[in-house]
Amino acid sequence: MSTHKRLGLIAVWFALLPSLTQAQQFGQPISPADVAPWDISIGPDGATLPPGHGTAAQGEAVYAAKCAACHGEKGTGGPADVLAGGRGSLTTGKTPSKTVGSYWPYATTLFDYVRRAMPFTAPKSMTDDEVYAVSAYILNLNGIVGIDDVLDAQSLPRVSMPNRNGFVRFPRDPG
Amino acid sequence: MAKRKSDRGLAEPAAGNGILSRRTLFEGAIAATASSMTAAGAAAELLPVQAYMQSPGAGFATYGQPSRFEDKVLRVIPPPPAPGLLGIGTARTPLHLLDGMITPSGLHFERSHSGIPDIDPDQHRLVIHGLVRQPLMFTLDALHRYPMQSRIAFIECAGNSGALNAPQPQPLGIAALHGLLSCSEWTGVRLATLLEEAGVDPAARWLIAEGADGASMSRSIPLAKAMDDALVCLYQNGERVRPSNGYPVRLLLPGFEGNTNVKWLRRIKVVATPTMSKDETSKYTILLKDEKAWQFVFPMEVKSLITRPAPGIALTSRGFYEISGLAWSGNGSIRQVDVSADGGQSWAPAVLQEPILPKAPVRFRAPWQWNGGPAVLQSRATDSTGMVQPTRAAFAAERGLRGIYHYNAIASWRIDEKGEATNVYA
């Protein structure tokens, strides 16, 4: 074997080396359809909102049964977070009451969080219709939607939240 | 000059109200004060042969526990918002009873939003999907096949020290006030390795990380951080991550606010824009003096605390004490810590104990001669970016005191004539 040939073989071997050492691939391919049941994140565009619908009128009973014990009868006065009121309390010098109505920038966040995390003792137990309805009820308590407005995958992302423009990026963001 | 002082057993002052030169810690000049107490009494009373020296000790244990005499070294758990709401809240590290830079795993602070899930690792799956070439699912066995890295890193809850936003100083101890800070050696797989295997789409800028707890706590994280130093952790201080810290797998984002270090990690979705989860909108945003709020405040900025003396550990006699504490920065490493015993009127540099690591707490020490009178102890850290820990007034001037999160201003312990320490504003 000539020196050139030998060098050539060594070069080929080195060229193969990275592909050999990078073969640490232990993730199991999974189809988007199989991931779908786990994909419970709802972004502001609402693209992943499920079918279903509900109104505040329908949500009142859901709220009374599953939410009021911790969040109070009308979204205030319970041991857990205040959900309603607080408009105007973010003003300079005031003690803020950061509620869905006064502070939350996106209505999609409400659906996302209620569905994944509420009620506290039985998260993920509500139907999508119940989540739409109770979201509508909480928004209605804040005067944001009407009692008979239908919330669904199309209408929820279009709900205009009062504090939508209340957030700014941190000035010392290293990214 | 210094040599002569040292010979006389006197330590060199470095700042007001008894702060001594840090050289004192190495020169033994404190011996004169320490040796003034003379032992007395019959030899058998002074140095008795104890019963445990006259019989064999206990046998071996499969998992060791602290001495039974250390049963007061416990986390502090504030009451839940309502009796049924266990699992919403915190358990806070007793920083004043620890030393060094590592927090024992059983004393690492806990913060959870829906309790601690009881996860069987064989049933647990981590999924990466969204803007990727190939969605992937990982078992714990699969994660263990990858090359691993270890790093020592602090995790600090964004709400740590939040009580210092209150108009009046709260009469609480260091665990209740500042105990949402802990440090471990974390070991795991680089998140970048797993993301590269899935093949990240060029349009991706963020990901959302989600836990397998009841609340499925989720946070949007910049892709740049994920590709930089994010670690998918399987081990904490050498053993598998504790359940309260995310067993069997948690995300570590060194330097970022604790809430983004998602525990019980089950899903990472690669996306173009933030998902705007509940915890990055209604919580973990900083309401400023006006109606605006900072959003996506990730790094915990430069901060330090004196952990000893501190409330609950009274000074017993005048004389020499070592002031000891922790300093850390989510933006880099600690360059300098200064200490003051006169409420910030004068400062002297503390000794920084090795190792000094980026995004890890540094143990600092400074010698102090307590004259028995009132004192206000403070520490002030400077990090490798040049950022200096602000005074409470400067902190409030920038953002007000309505923000709850990311409180990093200089903290103060007032020492009274009895040697008791209390939280004050100075």
C-alpha cells in the first residue's frame, strides 16, 4: 500500500469518525398526532384551542360548584387569587389588585390555565365546554364579555383584554 | 507596622464599628480575644470520659441522617392560603444554620403550585415537539444514555426576599425572608443535545417547558438560553433529583429565576413566540411605579446576604465574630463583596472563598470585633459584569416597591445591645 493510499484511508476514517461519535440518538420518534393529547398549551393566537363552546350564563353554575370555594362567590373574597375587579388599581401609588380583568393580557391564558390546573383538587377534570363556559363567566365578572357571548376557538383569541398593552420587556434582558 | 500590631494581638480596623482587615482571618490576630477565657475546675469535670467512649457505637445505616442533635435545622414552611390548599407555597432554606456553598438536598428550598407529584420514573416521558424536524419521546433510560455534565448552580425563586418590598421591615428570620435560595451540584444532559437531535426549525425563537405536576406548570424560555447552558437534570448533589425538586427530571437554567427551572419536566414545545402562560403574565412580571410591568425578567441579578450573624443566633459576648454570607449573580460570577457594620457608612472587602463559579453562590467571610453596642450589618456584592447590588433606596427609585419579584437590594441586620439580630431597613 502506497503512502498516499494509506493517507487516503486515514482521511476517510477521520471523515467517518464524527458520524460514528454523533450516533448518540436515543429519542424515540413520535408522530404529532400522538403528541396532541399532551399539547395543552394555548398561545395568544388560539391555534391549539379545542372544539367546544360556552357562555357566562352556562359558566355560572360551573363556577359556583368548582371555583367559588377558593376564589369567592363573584371572584373576590376567597382564600385563593382574586379573579375580578381591580380595574384602575395599577395606577402609581395604589396597592395593585392584579386580577384577570385588571392585569391579565390574554384571554387565551385563562382557558389554558383553567383547563390544565383547575379546580385545584381535580385539575384536568373539566370538559372543554365547561372550561369555555367558566372562562366566559370570569371574563363576564370583569365586564369583558356579555352574559350570552359564546366563547369558542374562534372568539376567545379575539377577546380584548383591558391590560393587553401593560407589559414591556425588561431593559437589562441579556438575550 | 501590621506585624507589630499582630504581635500585640490587635487586629487592624478596615471599616467603622469594628470591621477588621480581612487579613485578620489569616494572621491569627484574634487569638488574644479568644484565649481570654480560662478553663477552670477539676480535670474529671472539665474533660470527662463520656459513656459513648466506653461502649461500641451504633451500626451502619443504608441511608445516613443528620445527628439527632441537629433536629432544629429545618426548612420554614409558611402556612398555606387555606387549610385545604396544601402544596401551594414554599419550604424555605435555613441559611443561618448552614455554611459553605452547597445546600443539602433535604434543605433545598421548595416551591410548588400544586404539590409534589409522586412520579414513577419508568412511567415518565419527556417529549420534544413543535417546530422540530422530528418530534421525539424520551424515557428515563434513554436520557441516561447521553453524555452528562455537572455544574454547581444556585436556584433562587423570583419571589425570594419579596417581604422586603413591604413599607415596614417584617420581623422575620432569614429563612422566611431570604430562604428561597439554594445551591446544588446538578448533573444531566445538555438540552441543546436533545434539541439538535429533534432538529430545530430556523423559525423557532422560544420554547415552552412544562411539568408533570397537577398544575402542569409551564414557562416560555428563549431558545438562545436553551441552546446555551440549559441542563436536563437527573442528579442533584450526586443522587437522583429529590421529588420536591423535580424527580425524575428537571430543567436547570443557570442564573434564571427559579420558576423557569421547570420541575418534573414532561414536555418541551419549540415555538416562534412566547405562549403567554399564566406564570409569565399574571405572575412573575414586575409591576413598576407606573402602570407598566416588566415581562420576561429572567436573570436573578447580583445579590448577597449575611447569613451569620442573623436573627435567631444571638451574639453571646462582645469580641471577635466572623461575618459570613453568600453572594451570587445570575449574570456571571462574583467579583467582590464588601461588608459594613455601620449601616453602609463605611465598607471593607470580605474574603471570597474558592471556588468562585459563574451563577453559583460564593461564600464570603469578614472579621468583626463587636464592641457590645448597636450595629447594622450589611453586605454589598459586585459581579463580573460590574453590576453592584443596589441600596434599597436605589432599587425602589428604579422600579418602585410593587413588583414583588426579583428583590435584590442590600439587606440589613440590626444588632442590638443584647446581640440579637433583626431585619431592618437602613
